[in-house]
Amino acid sequence: MTAPVVDFARIFQEHARFVWRTLRRLGVAEADADDVCQEVFLVVHRRLAEFDNRSGLRAWLYGICVRRASEYRRSAYVRRERVVETVPDDGAPARQEEAVERLRAVAALEVVLAELDEKKREVFVLFELEELSLAEVAQAVGCPLQTAYSRLLVARESVRQAFARRAAQERVS
């Protein structure tokens, strides 16, 4: 029996949002996420013929995202200050309390995720945010199931403690 033909356009259509969210959660700045996402899909296009579907498409895509995000974080471009000619004038609608609170929560989560070591962050993001099964997570990150479970438990506790510290600091302020 031959393997099913995998269509690049369909992969892009169905998984571009997953790739973009994954890159953001792996530390790629929002301003650069589209470019790094494009780099991921260039790799997918180039290596699609080699894809064997052993671990699943999302796991394969995640592995590519991890490598591209890691290269992005190591690049000098990320560490340089970006100067703009004018300050953006972003207006906000009158009823913005919920939107502001949501943005604060997302920003807080990004800070907390950045504090986790890479292996724990990968497992936490895939399981808790992308809702992959723990078996899929283990395949995606290339570790035994029990190791993925252990990393998830430690990551959950780290996240819980980080948010508890933030809440305590806010009460003091």
C-alpha cells in the first residue's frame, strides 16, 4: 500500500495558524512571527517528499518550529534594538477593559513561558496550549512518554509558582 499524497497547499491552509501560535509561544516576537512562519513552510515545502508520517504531521511541523524558533532566538537580529521614525498611534475602542486584561494575561503567560527551560516549555505549550496528547508530545519532542510527563509536571508547577509570585507582587504594589 502506498502512502497518501500530502498536499503542501492543504498543509499550509490547515496548519499555518498552529505554526504561527507555536512560534510565538516558543519566543518568536509577534513582529517576526510571519517571517519565521514562512521559513518553517519553506522547510516543509523542501522536505515534504521525505515526510514519512511516523509521528504525525503536527509533530513534524512542531519539530521544524522548534528548530526555527531556536535559530531565531540565537540570532543577533533579535537582540538588537529596533528604531522607528515615529511612535505608533494605536487608538483603542472605548470599551477596552476586557481586551486590556486579555493582553495583560497573554503578556504574563509569555513572560512565564520564557522563564521555563526550553524542554519544559515545549512540553507545556504542546500539551496545555495546543492540546496534543502526551503521547503526541513525547513523539514531537523526541523523548520517552514518562519523561514528557515528568517535564509537564515540573513545568505546570513552575508556571503555577510564577503566577503566584506575580499575584503576590501585585498585591504588594
